[in-house]
Amino acid sequence: MTPIVFHQASFTATQVGQGLAAAALIGTAARLLSGVLLDRGLCCSWPVRAAAVLAFIADFVLLQAKGFTGYLTGQLLIGLAAGLYFPAIELAVPLSCAGFKSSRGYALARSADALGVAMGALIGAIVTALGLIRAVYLVEAAAVAVMLLVLSWRPLPDGRAALLHVDDIGDKQSNARDPAADGWRWLMPLLPVLAISIVATGMIALRQSALPLELVRGGLSRPAVSEAGSGALIALQLALLLVLQWPVGNWVAKRSLRFGLGMGLAGFVAGCLLLASSALWSGGMVLISLAMVPLAFGEAAFLPSAAEAMVEETPLKHRGLSMALFSQCFAISATGAPLLAGALLDQQGHGVQLWLLMAVICLAVMPLLKTVRPRYTAGLQATPLENDEDVPSPRIASLH
């Protein structure tokens, strides 16, 4: 809600955009730093603690900010906090899955995300209606304070440090494998998943940015929707994701990686076709409401499957950096997708071309699914899998 807060404070759109861009830029560097430190043996709890402290400070800076300097400082702190947080929290999921598959752990984590977003949006709407919009920063400060209390009571489990040290010793003592020769070869299998993730997260970003804008502007035959109607649709999106995330995520977790990713892309294609069709009919709001179902289904299937794929296609000692790269997909999409959407909406005056283009792109990346398969078990042992079949049975995440 920061753009709305500082729009009310008479900031120009350029100033608001500069702050958001600065946060995204420093977040990019922080993600890579967090990933590298995690791969050097840093426990997952420490980047999350640092992120909570930085976010707490940022909230009070933004709560009191009147000028551009205060706003920019708060945004830089928020971007730094987000960059440190995401690789660590994503890596902590499989390390926390003692006795059950990490794919189910990611489904549960995404359900917690959906619940948190829904609660935050509801509280934000309430305080805004009361004329206390900056109270959202007090809400977030309270949330990160609770996060610190939880981490002091139950730190995130992480037994990688000793295993990483053992691996380094083994590499030095063995001539069978030269680490320098390995280079970045571990990254190659991740490229298809990263490409699919950029497309899928782009679709998620457009649903949050371009769709509300298109609604208030109207389509070819569909009349414009009021701001209240647009807000109701956003609430419907959040409610559907909250309801579908666990059952859909748990369902795809029992199947192969490419199945979960494929279901996510299929949901996005169906949703995009419904959104494009809605502009051609005066009662198009019916189709937009229907489109929310496959879009929420696609997001619920994609998010846990993609995170699990990043784990199962990466050796243990590179998983921190792989999670940093995965979280970069969200940053890339959040920056590029709205720019593309804005240009198309300004040029066409409606979203038909935008949603058809996204449907075509989702279909175009589907052949990449053929290359996706688990190469390592998801637990601390990270045992290489010798079979080439992407089957559910090898997907083991127990801690020994």
C-alpha cells in the first residue's frame, strides 16, 4: 500500500516509482548475497532475523516520512530486508520437513503465504477505511516482531554447515572430481525452471497490476468497473488462493515436478483466454469472475512445484544461490511485466492483446517441461538420483 500512502502525501508518480525501483535494485543484490552466505554455511535463521530487524526499522521510517529522503530510505531498507529473507526462508522449508516430502512442505508454506497476504489485505482495507492508512506500517512492525519472537523460541533448522564442510574436504582429498572444473554446470538444469518461473510470476504480477487497471478502464464491449468493484475482485482473488492453495498444492506434491508446473501453466492459459474474451462481451465481468478460478488454481499449483524443482535439481552446496536465483524471477517479473502491460493497454485501450499474448507465452514454454526432473533428494543428504524418470517415489525429504 506504499504507493497509495505516498500518493496521498502529494508525491509524484515518478518519485513513487523511483523508490520502488530502488527497493527492487538493492533487493537483487541482497538476494545474491544471502544465497552466497547460505552456501558458505550460514544458518537460515540469521538472514531472516536480519530481514525482520531491517523491516522493523523501515516501518518506523516510512511511518514518519514526509519528504522524499525518508521515503527512499524506508524503501531501501524494505528492499534489503526482502532480499535477505526470501532465499533463506525458501531453503529452510526442505530442511524443516522431517518425515514427509518437502513438496508438501512447500504447499503448506505457500498456504501460510496466502493466509498472511489475505490477513494483511483485510487489515489494510480496514485501517484505510478508518482514515489511518499509515497504520499499515504498525501492522507490519508487529508482524516482524512476532517473527523475531518465533525465531528466538524455535530457530529454523539447518544442518547443512557440517555437510558442506565435509564435502569441501572430500573434494580436496579426491582427484576424481575437480570443483573448479565443475564451475557453473549445476546451473544448466535450472534454466528451464527459471524460464518457466519468469513467465508464471509475470502472470501473477499482471493479475495484481494490469487486471485492476483494465477493469476500471473497461474493454471493447465491457463497461468500466468502479473502484469498489475492482477491490471486490481483488478480494475474490485472495479468497480463492487461500482456499485452493493447500488442496491443490498437496495434490500436485504427490505427482511429478513437471505435472505440477504443467498444471500451473495450464491454469494460466485458461484464465488468460477467459480474460481476453471478457472484453468482447458487455457482461464480461462474469467471465472475469470465472477466470479467477483457473488463475488461482494455476498459482496454487505452480508456486510449490517450482520451489521444489529448484531444490531437487540443485546439489546441496549450491541450494542457497539457486533459491536466490528463483526469488529473482519474482523481481524480474514485477519490474518487466507491468511495463509491457502498461504499453499494450495504452496502445490498444483494452487488454485483449495482452491476455492473448500471455496465453501464447505460457503455451510456448510448456515444451521446457520435458527437461524438468529431480536429480537429487530434497533432504540434507541430497543423494543424486541415477534414474532418468520423473516419478514421485524418489522425492524423499526426511532428515536423518
